[in-house]
Amino acid sequence: MNELKEKANQLRADVLKMVTNANSGHPGGALGMADTWAVLHYEFINDKPDNPEWEDRDRFILSNGHTCPLLYAVLADKGYFPKEELDNFRKLGALLQGHPSTARGTPGVEFSSGSLGHGLSFGAGVALSGRLDDQDYKTYVSISDAECQEGQTWEAAAVARDKKLGNLCAILDYNDSQIDGNVSDIMDVAPLVEKWESFGWRVIEIDGHSYDQIEDAFRAFREKSSRRGRPTVIISNNILGKGVSFMEGDYKWHHGVLSTDQMDQALEELGVEGEWISSK
């Protein structure tokens, strides 16, 4: 458990380094999801970094694509591409752009995500394809609470239930934050548990920073997943900017760049040593 917590903080540090080096990006949500992702990507996802196109791999779809620094940090750490690529985040022509793109041929990226709300539809198609192709891989889709303001999210939810996609798991980042304020103030999406249940999904609500709850949730999905059954959504109550005191819970860090002093403080609070490059 301590190793996973250390891994999550290292991922957070990598996110902050990427955004600060690029002088642009969305760090808050990525920091908030790091604990959940550490458990998923290092304990549950079945993949082969040395063979990204392996047919039997579990699929991970990042719908809330602005949080891609976290995905890039995970992929680099697992060996999909050299970690030095993280230093080129958001640079023109680089492998790692501000939103993931399959056109770049980035190993480990399954979906080109930009405009919010599309990922669950794509993920439902991927899950259905797996069943039709007689494959047993699982499909995980990361979505945000603000995406639940989008009609397409709920259309996808209805399709997944109708097609009985029991091999599909959505991980919902519930941090009540979007770029211009709190989700609950701009267009409240609550009550999310009841809404997803009404769409016929199996709902598991967790504290997104409790490793026991995170592990139990993914284990429950895998134990109950099937080619035909109820899709699962894990509603993860996360703190935006988790791990850095001046960022936690402040929607203004949905997007933003740390100053030199802030960066030094953040790395100290995360317990991560090492140099970072500033292009500012």
C-alpha cells in the first residue's frame, strides 16, 4: 500500500513538472485522480507496455482528456515510451500533446480526446466490440463530473445498459470542479448515485483517496464483470489538487501553472526529490 501511495505522489510530481515546463496545462484534476489511477494501472489493468497493440489488453479510455499529463506519466513510468518525452509535453510536433491523439501514434493512447463527453460512447463501442470478437478484455473509461452535464454521456449510459456491457467500467472523477467554478454551482449533476442507478448501472461510490476502498471497487468490478451484464460505474469522490496544500479543493487549479516557489513547495509536500526544467 505504501508503495502505491509513493507511486501516486511520483505521478503527481511528474504532472506538475510537465505543466510547469510547458507553461500550460490542467494539473488539478490529474492530481486528484492519481490515487485511483495508481491502483488501477499498477494492480488491475492487464497490459503489455512492450506490445501496446496486444489484442487481449484491457482498454483504458481517457474521456476527460485535459488530464492527460497523468496518463502520460503512467505510460512513461510503465515503459510505453522514454520518460524523457515528458519534458516535451505540449511542444509543437512532440509526441505528447495537450490532449491525447492517436494520430500521433503515442503508445498506450487508445482514444483522441478533446471535447468532453465523447469517451463513454467510444468506450461502449470498444466493450461491445470485445464481446462480438469473443475477447475477454475489460474496458475502463475515465470520465469527469462535468461530463455528466453533457447529454451524450447519458446516451452512452443508456446504450451500455441496453447492450448489457458487463465488461465496461466507468471511473467518474467527482471533484465538483470545472474551469470556471464548482460543478454544483454551474450546472449541478447531483445526485449521481441515483442517476446512474436509474440508468441500470451497478454503482460503487468510494473515497478516491482511500486505497482500501479503491481496491475493493476494482476487485468488485472484475469479479462481477461478464460479457453480458450490468455495466459498472465507480464514483470516486476526489479532491482536486490532492497532495499540494495550496491547490486542494480550489477550482482555479483546474487549469494553471505553478510559480517557481510554488513548484518547490509542491514537490516538498509530495516528498519527491529531483530537478525540474522551467521554460518560462
